[in-house]
Amino acid sequence: MNIKVIIDQKVLEVEMDERKTAEEILVELSLDLPYKVLLCKVDNTYRSLSHKITHPCTIEYLDMRNNYAWLVYQNSLVFVYKKAVKDVLGNVKVAIENSLNKGLYTTLKTSITKEMIFAIEKRMRELVDSKLEIVKERVDLKELMDLSENALDKERTRLIHSLSDIQDIEIYSLQGMKELFYSILVPNTSYLAHFELVPYRNGILLRFPHSSIPNEVPVYEDQKLLYDAFSEATRWERLMEVNYVSDLNEKIRDGKYEDLIMLQEALHEKKISDIADVIKRENKRIILISGPSSSGKTSFAKRLCIQLQVIGLKPLYLGTDDYFVDRDQTAVDENGEKDFESIGAVDVDLFNAHLNALLSGERVDLPKYDFIHGIKRLGCRVVSLERNQPIIIEGIHALNGTLTKGVEDREKYKIYISPLTQLNIDRSNRIPTTDARMLRRLVRDYQFRGRDAVATIQDWPKVRKGEDRNIFPFIAEADIFFNTNYIYEIAVLKKYALPLLKSVERSQKEYAEAQRMLSFLKFFETMEEDQMIANNSILREFIGGSVLVK
């Protein structure tokens, strides 16, 4: 039986005369690899390393540099963490809350001491060193219901009740402890060598390597702004009485989601109004708005402009895209392709000169970038500012000090926005913010840019790499964080995303990622009726019908 193996950009042909697991094949190859392989793709379908190979196929092995492999590591580590907590503390409930401080913020239903954290981490390392098997098994919903009820897991029980189109599901066991994970896990605990526990606020940070450096836990940095944003999201959840997906599913199924939509929009509007008040009170002239792809930057910026007008200010909207250097002067990246994502693609000197001229009351001939010919054109927009008139600047480099290096910091107010997905499937399974943004982009690309799911999925790793380089390092520069997430948005996006994801064919490389997205969407009821969503909602930027983005 001939097997084609792809690993670390190498292609190998392997002859196999008996059934073996993907892990056994990898061991026999005895390759000197830079990082630990965590899962594989078999004919464009994600599979565990414990998957049996029974026919000629192509196996692609993936380490933590692959985004899904990174999630596999995280979820596997969560399982070991929950097992260690149970071994040390007994049946104490553990909740995986959100991504924070280069790790996961977790809470326990008990008072936490440093000695307790030390004991849990020690037990985790014992479990890892013991190379314990993590066993996958498929159960029907009745058996899963019994397991959940026996464990007094009310959230899990309610989730199962809320599922309408799932007959059976995969669970994992570790030394008799059974858990539901919607992702693949590693075959055994020895794959999870790199981690640390850190006490934080009222919980514990479970920290692990970043995908860019798979063999070491990154240097700790306190992301207080994100913690405050997640705390605010938790308060909003309580107001809306939606803590887990099961709560949302019940409201959708019972037709009780209209108040939810109106309340969420009201919370967004109040927050934007409060930001406008701060800008006026502190007399900020340069308003900088940044965030990763599909955050809703354009809609947010325009809603902020409206709120500033309500309190007597007349903001000038200034786009950084109009300050791109001429295309023939654009630098190239490590692959020899023109790098339109880096700060070097922007004519920073001209941008700063124009900002200072505007702040001084001078008339300025603002450029308009001609994307067809790749040049800046002048004479299209000559403006000057009135006294105290603010400038709204939105773009991926807005928080990078280089962009506004010629402007004094006291003039600036810096806003970071992103859809932080606080709503989790249950206590163990969270929806990564990157997945929520990818869903937004998937729907928007198809609706307004004529791009199918394959093109969006294909581009996503490059988009994420650009964010890691150009956006995320500057989060700490922000004065305030605005969470553009809607607690019900995945239920809304599901209707638009399902046919797009299902259209990806098995023969296409992007099939595995499409199937992964479908695997967590099945936990959400679909919100078929979305007419209640306001036409100035940030969500409309993605599903259509926006009066702000045309």
C-alpha cells in the first residue's frame, strides 16, 4: 500500500504492508523534525494521530505552527488540567473562560491559593510524564446525557437538550475521566510538555506556547485591557441571561431573541456614546481605531462619528489606505511578494505632515489612492479643520506609533476593537475569537467581494500572520477596548456560512478547515429571521443591509 507523506515541506513516498496508525508511521520514518507533530490530515480531512491508515492516501503531518494543531494542543492541555484539578481538589467545577495573557483564563468554584496552584501544576506534570493514553469513543446523546447528569453538569445537560440535529458525538477519556471536546485531542499526555500555571485575579492562567514558537511558553505580559473587556462581556451576558450556547439555543427555539438583539445594540450604542463623551471631555484631536480583520472597524468608526456629531463635534474621517506608497515603491516580503500589510506600505512622512498641517488649521490637499493604477492622486479633496474638530483614523496600523510619530501623544485617543467571543459552548469548550472573525470574513467575502469559501480559507493563515506582526503587538497602546461581538452572531452567521462551507469539496485542501468550522456550528441553533438587526449594526457590515458600509 503506497502512502504519500507531507511533512515540514517535504514529500515522501512510503510503502506499507499492514494497517498502522498515523503516529506509528511517523515514528517509523525517524525524521529529525523541528517541532512535535500534533495531528494530521488524511486526504484533506483532519485526523488524530491515533487514526488507523487502511488504504492508499496522502497524509500531511501538522505541528503547532498550524492553527488547528495549536487548538488541539490547547484543548488537550485543558483536559489534563481538568484531570489534575479533580485529582488534587476533587469534584470542583472548572470553567475555561477566555484567551488572555498568552494563555487561557480559567476559574474554579472554590477559593484558590498559591499552594493549590502549585499542587495542580505538579500533578499535571506527573500526568504528562506518565504518557497516559487519551482515548476517543463515540457515544449517543442518551449516554452523554447520563454522563452529564451523573457529573451534575447542568450546563452540559442543557446543551444536549438544546441540540436538535445530532444523534451521536465523540468524547474523550483520561484515566476514567470523560469529557466532551468538539476538537481532536492528542493521542497521549506526553505531547503536552510545555505549559505553566499562573495565579491571576480570581482565577488561574493556563499558559502554553504560541504557534510562532512551539517549544517554549512566551514571556508573561499582563493584558489588563483585555481582562477588563472580558469582564464587561460577562456582565453583558448576565444582563441578557445568556451564559452558554444552550441559553442562546433555548431563546432562539422559543422565539425569544428579539429583546436580546435590541439589548445588545443598546449596550453597543451606550458604549460608543461614552467613548464620544471621553473624546470631547479630554479634547482629543486624533482618534485612532485599530483591530484585526473582520472586527467591524468601518462600521464602528462611522457610528463613533455620528455620536461625536450628536455632542457638537464634526469629525473628519481620514483613511490610511489613501496614503499607500505608489505600488512600484512597495517593499517585498520574505517570499518576494509585495507586502501591502506592513507599515512600510504607507507613506508615513506625508501622512504625518498632513496631520500636523490640519491640526494647525492649514488647508490640505488629501490624496485619493487609485488602486487600479497603484498611485496617489491629488486635487480630489482639499480640506481644513475647524477649532477642536477631531480626525478619525481607522486602519490596521493605527496603534503603531510610527504611523503618527509626528503628532504629540496628548492629542491622541487610541481605540482597539475586536469581536471577543465570550459565549462558550460549555465549561470546557470555548469558541476562539479567530474562528468568529473567520466566519464574519467568510460571509462578507462571498456577499460583497465575489470570493468563495475556498479563497477565504486559503488566505486566512496569511491574514493571521499579518495580524501577529502588525496589529496584536500594539494592543497595549490602546486607551480603551471596544468589543464588537454580538452574543447571538454565530447563530445569525450560521445561515449564511453553512452553504459556503458545505460547498468546499473533499478534493480541495481547504476541505479540512471547512469541516472543522462545521463541527462547532452544529452546536448552535440557526437564527433564521434576522430582520430585527438594525441597519446600522456592526453585524450588518458582514451579512448585508448596512447603511454605514456600502
